[in-house]
Amino acid sequence: MTAKDLLTKLEKEYPQSIINVHSEDDVHFEVYIESISFKGLTRVEQHQQVMKVFSEELKTGELHALALKTKEKK
Amino acid sequence: MNPVNERINKLLDDNKVVLFMKGTQNFPMCGFSARACSILQDIGVNFQDVNVLEDEEIRSGIKEYGNWPTIPQLYINKKLVGGSDIMMEMYESGELQELLK
């Protein structure tokens, strides 16, 4: 799984959002998402929503190190 | 209630601060678990570490328990706080120190 794969999947799930994905080794990923769909959600809920997008990859371990920074886009 | 949830409940009842992690607080086995430990150690709070690498039942059970699919995970007063990224964010803002008072 590459940073590009993550970005493509996130852009599909979070249209009109600010998204960037960073990884030096394609194993540890840092993701920043600013989206209107986080409106009214706590930080934990925002992260849970994003991780649900990768529930399969997280279960198989294809993706295991994902650091998220989420923000509600006004 | 299934046995795994009972075990988790007991752990959370008996300890105010519980970090489910890979490895132990003295020998963390993964970067994010190490980061989580150093944050708590820097704040100087005692916490119970649970090495999920040595307990497969807890490793999968805790992910279901709080609907959080990654390790490490921090619980304070039986409430899920989050992974190492949220811990870092709260540590930098001082929110985590407040919560641990």
C-alpha cells in the first residue's frame, strides 16, 4: 500500500476536503484531513470514521501504522 | 458478557490509566507504542501497560471493545482517549496533563 493508494481512497471518501498523506517508508503513514464531514464529531469519532475507511487493510495488517490529524473544515 | 470483555473491564476498573501497547513500557516494540509511553513517562503518571503481543485475546478484543482498530490505545478512567496521534495532540495542547491530574 502506498501513500498514493491511501490518498486516492481518502479523496473518494472525503470529497471537497483538504487531505495530505505523508510516508517515508510506505509502512508508517501520517494523514492530515480537514473535512466538513467531521462536523460535530469528537476527535476520537473523527479518527474512528477515517479508520473505518481502512478497516480491511488494518485487519489484515497491510496497513498498521497510521497517524491521523483531523480537523473540521468550516 | 464475553470473557475477553470481562478481562478488559477488570483491567480498566483496577487501573485509572491503561495503555494497550506492543511491548512493555520499558521495552516498547513499535514506534507508536514507544511514543505513547514516552508521553506518559514525560508527564510522570503511573500507568498500567498491557502487552498485546503476549495476549492475542486482548489484542483483538480491545479493538472490538472500543471500536479502535490500531494499537497503541490509551484509556483513562475507563474511557478511550485514543492512539498515539491523539495523545501527542493532547500532550502538546496540555489537555492530556489536565485529564491526568
